[in-house]
Amino acid sequence: MKKQARTFIVKPLIAAMAFSGMAYSWSAMANDGAKEETMVVVASRAPKSISDIPGTVWYVDSDTIDQEYRGGKNLSDILSSAVPSLDLGSQGRTNYGQNLRGRAMLVMIDGVSLNSSRSISRQLDSIDPFNIERVEVLSGATSIYGAGATGGVLNIVTKKAQGEELQFESYVSTSSGLNGGDDFDYKLAQSVSGGNELIQGRASLVYGETQGYYDANGNIIVPDITQGSMQFNRVIDALGSVTITPSDTQTVTLLAQYYNSQQDSPYGLYFGKNLAGAPNNPTGNPADTSLIDVRKGYESDRQGGTERIMLNANYHNAEFLAHELLVQASYRSEKMSFIPFIYGSYLAASQQDTDVLSLRTAMVKTSDRWTLTYGLDGYIDKLSSDQIIFDPATSYASGGLVNKSKATIGRYPGTEVASLAGFVQGSFDITADWSVEAGYRYQYMNNKIDSFVDAKMQRNIALGKGKSADAVAGGETDYKVGLFNVGTIYRFSPQTQVWANVSQGFDLPDPAKYYGYGKYQDSNGDGHFELIDSINVSESKLEGVKTNSYELGFRQQGDAFSVQAAAYISTSDKTVKHSSRNLSVEVKDADKRIYGAEAQASYWITEQLQLGAMGHLVKSEEKNTDGEWKKLSVNYASASKAGAWLGWYDDNFMVKLQNQTLFKLTDDKDGQIDGYSTFDMIGSVALPVGSLGFGIQNLLNEDYTTVWGQRAKGWYSYYGPEEMFDYKGRGRTYTLNYQLTY
């Protein structure tokens, strides 16, 4: 039996999920090649066929997720291997720099945004793939979702009950690179679902532990002290959902998730006694970097982790005042902590707490030739943060391996971002084959910034270098942003379309990393530091960045051959930078453009054998003060990539060999990201009871430093030599698992 292609068609959505901001791709149906119109919600939040959408939409279905997951991949790597314009992942806790079309992406779970005003880039460390039904990706800036979607939108759709019958799913998996006793990962998962005509539900629990990660040379990988790795990590993902259908026209869907991903590593970076291997060390001598080493004996009162509680409720009424009504209310609370980082003469580790409450509504009116969708969105996003300062004497004596809390200080000023937006989106069929659509979104945002003593001064006081300091005054700022989109699509046939669109996106840089900094002096010598200069909230307003995106695309879906491709350019008149000393935000008046092309094609050579390829060519440039276009720094720019696969699929067995290649990236200041190429093999075998899955990641045992590891060397060079941040890719790793549905 012919299996489905890498991009898959999906059954029409149940109405309750229509407001989840979902995006779908296109594919041939398996077996007899019959085509099925897929009703989707993407460009206007109104259900419409994928063949009517003037935009690039990639869909990663449950089969693909299951295959890649059972082959040993995490969510970040699954998506980068399936979506051409999504950058390769970090293989760690962060997805910073994993851009979509070279810009930041908005990540959602069932339509609930995981982005926050203080972007910590852990949106893909948010859910275990065991609980994911499908993922939809809309490439390119979009005005539909407001702030944060300048590169596109990625929506993770969770598994729900598939019927009234009671059903169980059990899963057990192991992975190892065979590098000793602490190179062994395992995962256990169990779900149960079922119900009746009125109510159906699904509950699941995933528990997993990872241990040491080793590179291609058999050496344990350097701990990522910047953003955190996933070595010696424990994951708990508890997810429950209920769908209630009180009438033929109404549906209520409720979801609750508890996600906890926490590190407890026995390995840490050793900097030598008195931290002598680190720059700016307390000895006063030049750093002896030969002392830096990965050693056992690591202890810390704070290690890296992500803990999240998410609640989501959707209400759908198909007949409300001659409209279709969709309402979504959600709440998200999360704590994100970091492992100790060395600041020369001391070590510290921060934590940030975020609470977000949101409400989204939409009304849909449809006639024979047009559809109109309009509504309101609103949210309140609150941030607080702190930083543990570790006892210097203990850190000095252990070379940074043992870190005990001495004091807790504030890390960033408290912020509250409130937003209210109204939108309208309409589509019109000029002919049976030619359609246009357009929309407008008006968003009001208000930022409240608390008064705050600069974290640098709080650290000095905690370390006995002062008694008190003036606070940097807080305040309020507001923003009024209008975003529009317009697109057109022509359908040569139900299988072949071309389209063009223009859409605007908006992003507000991190206010917590812009405000709260000051210059101080102790003019009286009494230990009180007076504030002599700071950023005034009302007078030095943080500027937002509006992006204009232009796209031309083509897709064809045949029984054997399928292809989707698009060319794009996105422009903005501002560029966001970060200080090399403290990573504070700077917004500069400098034109920025990112342009490129993405494509994916697949061909069924036989009924069982499929060949495919994908790629993303991207260029990122910034205009200098002389008006010349120069390459954007590799700290921010995305690198081009390519991939290919060859897969065999039948009723009882599947195996796929696949490749991903990252191309070398350079900038005009000698910055460089080295390219690399890895191969993976994944497969599964049906057994008399259940199925056996297997995988070999990094099949050829390629020795390389991850994209994030290479970027971290540039970001944090002020704090230490490159070997401190050389976060390498994992060497050849074997995965074996068993799955049973009953």
C-alpha cells in the first residue's frame, strides 16, 4: 500500500478546533489517489480548502511525527527535517536562532501562544511528541496573529480522543551512543481515551530521563552554560483534553497540560581553583584556559529547567446570529531557570516567571462567493525574575563545580504587557478559479515597567561592594499598530495553484532587556550608589519593528509527484541588536532585508518507494550608514540548508534514510558558521502484538559543533574562550522502542 507523502492531507477539523489558528498543507490521499478537499483555518481563521489559501503552508502529520519520534528525534529536530524554511535546531533547551524564513516565529499549542514579552526561546521545549497529533506551519510574516509572527506561525495540535471506544496507547523507548554507563536515555508513556456521544476525552502521561551526551569522538559534550542543555534531564508531560458536544451546532473543548523539564547534572565546567581559567577571574592573573575541563562532582542550588501549566477552553457555535462564533480563553504560567553562568569573579543563575491570560473571539459570515471574519483578541502578559548569586568562596574552592546560594536579587524589572486587537479578514471569488482576500488588524499594546535597581548594582551589594543604590524609575508606554494583508490565488485545477501575497508582521523587542539599566557612582563614599544616568521609560520608548513580507508560490499535488515552492522577501526599517557586555536590547534605524526561496518535492518511484528533497536558500542583509547592503551578522542570520530522503513503506515495515545539510554562513566581519551534513536512519516493524521502532541518529558519526554552539562563541566571547561554549552535536546514537495500541 502506498503511504502518504512528507506533507499530508488531514481529515476535516472538528469545529471546536477551528479557532486554534491552524495551518495545513496539501497531499494526495493514499491507496487509490482519490483527492479530498481539506477544510483549514489559516489566513482568515475561517475554514477553507487548502487549495484556496494564497500562502505557503507546511503540514507535518501524525505518521511523520511518529516515525521521526520513534527514530530518536526531539520536536525541534522533527520539525527542521520536515519544514524547509525552519532552521536546524540547537540540540539543547533553547530554540533561539531557529528562525522561520530568517525571522522569529510564533509558536502555539492548540492556538495558545507560547511566546511572551520576555522571549526565552524555549517554545519547542514545551510538549513531548507522544502527545502531538500534527504540526502546521505558515511560512512568512502574517498580520493575522499580531506581534511575534514576523517569520511565520507554527501551531502544535495535540492528540484528542478519536471516538467513543475506550483506547489505550503504551510506549517505551531507549537511546544510547554506547559510550559507557551514563550514556543511556529512556522514556515511558501511556494514554487512555474514549467517551460517548456527549463527551469524549484523552489523558496521557509521559516520563523520560536523559543522561550523558557524547560527541563523535566519544567525549562528553560541554554543558551549555548559556541556555542549558538536555543532558541528565527529566521530563514529565501530563496532558488531558475533553470535547463536549451538547448539540449539533455547539462544541466545547477543554485542555490542561502540566509540563516539567528539569536538569540535574553531575557534570559541570571546571575553571581551576579560584576560577583561574576564566577571564576577569579574581586572581588578577591572565586566564589559564588550559584549566577548563568537564568534570564530575557538579552541584548547584539552581539548575536549568522549564515548568509550565497551561489551561485552554474553546467554544464553537455554528449558528449564532446567522454567524459562526468561535471563542478561546487560555491561561499559561511557567517558570524557566538557567544553570550557573560565570561572570568572571562569581557565578550566578537566573529564573524568569511568566503568567499570560488571553481571550480570542471571532465571528464568521459566509455566502456563495465571499467570507467575512472579524473579531477581537486580548491578553495580559506579566513577567517577574530573580537571580541567585552563588557563594564566591565555595565556587572558588571547587573551581566552579559546587555552587551554593549566597543571595537572591532581581534580574530584570517586572513588566506587564497588555494588548487588545480588532481584526477583519475577507475573501472573494472573482471567478470559480480566481480568488482574492485581504484583511486588517489594529493592535493596541500597553507596557508597564516597574522601578528597578540595576542588576549589576544589586550584585555588587550582595557581594559586599556597596550598601544601597537608587532605583531606575519605571513607567508606561503604549503602541498602536495597524497591519494589513492581501493575497490572490489562481487554481489551474484542484491539484495545481499559484499565488501571491503581501503581509505585514510586527514584533516588540524584549522590554525587560531594554529598561532597568543605569549608570551609578558613590559620590559620598558611604556605600550608597547614586543614579546618574538611565533610560527613561516615557522619554526613551522602546521601538517596535514592522516587517513587510512579499511572496510568490506554486504547488502541485499529483498521485506520484508533489511539489511546493515559494520565493519571498521581507523588509524592515529597523534592526534589533544586543550588547556584547550584558546582552541588553538595542533597536537601530537600519534597513534589513531577508530574501530567499524554499521548496519541497517528493516522488513515488513505486507503490512503496518514495524519494524526496527539500531546501531553503536564504540571504540576510543590513544597510550600513553609507547606504550599502552588507551581510547580517552570523549571530542573527539564518544559514541555508538542504535535505533529502529515500523511504520504503509497506503494511508491516518502513525504513527511511535521510540527510540534512547546513551550508556555511559568513558575514562581513569575519564571523562564520561552519556547515555540516548528517545522515539518519529510522524505521519500524509490525509485530504480532504492537510494533518495534528503531533509529540511528548521526549514522556516519559526523563531528560538528551545533549552530547554537557556534553562535554562543560569538555571543559570550566577553566571558570566556571558545572552548567554554563549544556545544557539539551528539555522535552516533541508537534508539529502540516498542509501541502498543489496544
